[in-house]
Amino acid sequence: MRTLPLVIERKSTVHRVLQLVGVLAALGFYLYVVGIVENFSAIRWAVAVTLAVAILGLNIVTGYSGQISIGHSAFFGIGAYTTMILIADHGWPFLLTLPVAGALGFVVGAVIGVPALRIRGLYLSLITLGLALAFPAIVKSDNFFGINFASLTGGSNGKVISSGDVTTKRGFHWSPPTWAPDGWTTNDWVFTTIFVIALVLFLLTSNLVRSRVGRGLVAMRDNEIGAAVSGVYPAQYKVLAFATSAFVTAIGGGCFALASTTIGPDTFGLQRSIEFIAGLVIGGVATILGPAIGGGLGEWLPYWAYEVDWPLVGKLEGPQSGILYGLILVVIIFFMPGGIVYGLRQLRSKFIVFVPRLPVPQDISATPAVARTTGAADRPSSESISPPDDATAGVQ
Amino acid sequence: MTAVLAVPGIEDNFFTLTLLLQNLTNGLANGAVYALMALTVVMIYKTTGHLNFAQGEMAMFGTFIVYVLTIEQGLNVWLAILLVMVGSMVVGAAFERVLIQPLESRSVLAPVILTLGLFFILNGGAATIWGTQPHTPIPAPFPGRLDDKVDIITNRLPHFFITYKALGVWATVAVLVILLNVMLKRTKLGLAYRAVAANAESSLIVGIPVKRMLMLGWALAAGIGSIAGAIIAQYRNVLDFNFMAAVLLFGFAAACVGGFDSIKGAVVGGLLVGLVETFTPALFTFVGNELSLVMVLLVILIVLYFRPQGLFGSKRVERV
């Protein structure tokens, strides 16, 4: 009889078996959505997965390089509109539109990131706030430096994937292929496609953050000067991370266009951006599973908000569900910093411990985003303020 | 009127004297509103180094309470604004004490995320209590009927006039800035506030209640914000649960232009942002009217590129 916690060595057979259980759980989720839930919910789950991909992108910049972006709704929107326009107006196949969507997101991310990230501080959040607010205005604009965006994007009316006649080339159908199992609906096939794309992106991102670049990012987040001394170019890495994150989120947006088939400018406003951040923080910053939880929340929380008859306020519709988001966010920040994933890991560590231990998952709210030459810990504990000039003292 | 210039991309009648003057006063009036929001940003940033993304929503909530007090309870509008201002200051200080201070020992990102959470709670809260539809705006603090204006040039068309509400906005900004300056430069409280802004650690050593000064910063910001909310509601003739989000961005832009820790900068930056917002669509034919947010984004980008500390800010930024 062994006592808890159980100690399991990494890469041992038992560990591998447990990992297999994780893979089976993902497979189980997939089969559950395709096989069991009703057709309409399958599409909602597909949207949830696209939101998860968007938050996965945000995680690269917020979780791993320690900068807050309030503008990821715009990258999500760029991806969605790119895919939508290419499919509806130019008859491109869906999968080919995704690289274009991602590339556009990458370029815009780099352009925005260069001025914001060369300077230390909260400037990225400032610029991206502007981006989130400006994006719907640009989409609706019929005179953006002479460009008529409204005619391209459908303006405030939004845009719909045209499902024309099957025989014409221009109509768009994402029907299940011939080799699909019997009884698969279009929704099942849409979910399958998006699920596979999301899996690939989650795997790639998980590899990215464990690669040389990812370790550089984390090093820079935790101690910028130390990282710079060790050969991580802060400006380059930050801009690259931000652009990559925009890339991933834009691909999520492209998938979103497929799943929701209708998009409008106000789907991609400030609310959406804050939902992404809230989803990430609630799910678990700087974890790979956190964005998955955040994506599910992003789709289903507004739904629950409307379905449940809440005390005092009744049903919460549309922007009103922000109350729930905000409350959960505040509670999480205070009581479970690091989010649900971190909380679950702490719970698990009471029963099972993996050795060698990984470093404690970086909780965004425990990480000094600004490398301090006079470390926060060195200061007297009675004084818990951070004077603005302290962050940069001595590094002019 | 014949075209003065025939430059492609330039609006010809932009240079008509009265139109030019009208655009100037409009820009300066908008800019004064942004200056108020920029002041709230500065009051918090000076001591804590934070940006409060819920500032606009706090002002929005306050304006709704002014709405309840005046329209539903029949109070005088200035009395209502005064009450809400005092209430906002208490709430602002309480937010700082209860929600922000416990996070100070963590990172600069934690308070930012918390203010985003506050944004959601206040925004969704207002949408729940007062609905998502636009409301009848609050009673006007300043005379706002069509003929409430000072005519200046009437012997040619279009006329040039200044509305009372524009004068009211300027007067409000002037009074607030004077009061703030008197408070900061002539009182012990202000001295303590400035000491904390300059060096919190040393302030603590000489016995200044640093934490109270941080609360003071939030209280001042919330108070100024509530006035700004009421004035903007009249000036833009709008009251709904979203009306302050964009205004806050303009305030941030103004603070960015002027420098995040300078009161003078907030005012000058606000006026400049207001002028850019009004003049660019009026001057260039290829800039649509609805692009003011984009112009402001460009202003922030340009400032960050060439003078990241802003016009009057102290040089604290460093390149990486």
C-alpha cells in the first residue's frame, strides 16, 4: 500500500499510459460531438474550437511573452474576412484560404508590433485597444484612404458564404466527402475539419513554446535583461511572437468564417477581444490546455447566461453576459491565479506527482512582466507599490 | 465659391475662413473632452504606473446614475453631477484599495487584467440594468439648444459661431486643471501625492501614507471621469452602455501624445487629438468621416515611433 501522492517517473510506461488516456479523452470529445450531440450543437462546438484557436494565438503573446493584447479580435476578424471573401467572391477552396488569412494576420501583427514592442511597458495593450476599436470601423468604411472596404466586406450588413447551386462552380459547399461514415451531416464535417486544424495548431504551438524560440520568449518574459544577455534579442523576439500569435488567431478566424457562415463587423469588436483575454486567464495562462477551456467558455458562457434564470437579473443576453465573464475573471485572479488548468494541476499533485517536476506553470499574475533591476522581492514587504520609474531604473 | 486650390486629395473648401474656424472650434471642443479623459489616465498613471481600462465604463456608469437622479428623481443636473462625482471618488478609492492593491505585489499585467474584468462587469451591468438601447440623454449641464451660441462671423456663409456647450467644456477643463494644480502644488496632500509619484520608496521612508496616495489617484481619476461622462453625454447627445469605450481610447491617445505623467501634457494632447480627429477628414478627401478611431490609432503609432515619452512626459521609456 503506497501513500499518496503517487510518484510517477516521466517517460515511464505508466506516464505513457496516462498520456494515452489524455489522447483518448480528446478523441472521446471528438466522437461525442460528432456522434452524440445534436446537429445544431455540433456547429456550436465547432465555433468553440475556433475560439480556442484564437485564444491559443493570444496565449503566445500574453502567456509566453508577457504582453497583453486587447486587439486579437481584429486578427480574428482579419482571418474571418479573408476566408469569407476568398470563398464567397473568388470561389477559393476553404483550406487554401487559411494560409492567406494567417499571412495577412502575421503582416498586420508585425506592422502593429514594431512600434509597440520596441518600448517597454503597456504600450502594446494601448495600441491593440485602438486596433480592436478601429477594426469594425475600418470594415464598415467606404473611404479608408480611398479604399472602399465596405464593398469588399459587405459593410455593416456583414457577409455570408454563398451556398449556391451545386452544379455551379461559385457556390460553396462543405459537404462530407464520399468516404465519410453514413449519417454525417455538413455540421459534423465542418466540426471534423476545424477540429483537425485546431489539433495541428495546438501541437505546433506546444512544440513552439518548448523550442529554442519558446524558451527564449519565456526567459525574456521572466527576466528581460537576463535573457538579452544570454542572446535573446528582445525586440525581434517580441515582434516575432506577436506576429506569430496574430497568425494563429487569424487562422482561427478563417475557421470561424466556415463554422458560422455569417460574419459582421461587430462580431470582432472590443467585447470579443476582452472575451479572449478573459477566456485565456480563466482557462490558464501559459498552458496549452488553457485556451481550449477558454474557447469552450467563449461559446457556451453566453449560452448559459441566456438559458439560466439568474437571481436578481434574470436571463442575460448578448453583452449582458459580460457580467459573468468579469466576475469569474476577478474571482480567478484572486483565488486561482494561473487559471483552471493550474488549479487542476494543484489538485492532481495531491494524488499524482510526476518526476522530474516541470517548472511551476507561469502564472501571468505572478510573473514580473518587466524585468526589474531592483527586484520586487528585494523591496520591503510593507511596501507593495511599484513606482513607475523603478521598472526602468538604471537601464537607460 | 471657386476652388482655391486644385490639389488632388485635398478638400477645396477646407480653406474657407469660416469653415476653417468652425472646424478649429469643433476640434478644440472635442479635444477638451479628450483632455478630461487624459487627465484621469494621468492621475492614475503618475502614482501607480497602471492604465485603467475600466475608466470609461466607470464614467459611463456614473453618467447613468446622473440619469437616474435627474430624469427619474428630478434632481438638478449640477447637483446630481456633484453627488455622482463624490460617489465615484469613494468607489474609485475603494476599487484601488480592495481590488488593485492586493495585486501590486504580482506583476504589472495582473491589475490590467483586473481592470478588463471591471470593464466587463460595469459594461454588462449597465446593459442589464438600463438595457442595451440608447437612452434619452441626461439634462444638459450647459445650454444646448440650437440657438445657444455666440455668433462671431455672420456676414458670409457659412456662419461662424461658438456654442455655449463648447464654451462650457472649455470652462470645465480650465477650472479642473486650475483646481488640480492648486491642490497638487499648494496643499500638503498634493505635496504628498507628488512625492509618491516621484519616488514611492523615499516617500514611505519620510512617513507619507503611500497607499492612501494611490487611492487618492484613483479617486481623483474617478471623479474627473464622472464629470467627463456627463459632459460627453451632452456634447455627443448619446447615452448607452457603450458610449465611453471609444472616448477612453481618445483619452489614452491624448495621454500618449502629451506624456502619461503630465497634466499639462494631458490637456495639450487632448486638444491635439481633437484637432487631428476633426481636421483629417475635413482636409483630405480620402479619409472617411468614420475613420476618427483609425486616425487616433495612427497618432499613437507615430508618437510611439518618434517620441515615446510624449510631448511633456518625463523620459522613462527605454527601447529594447
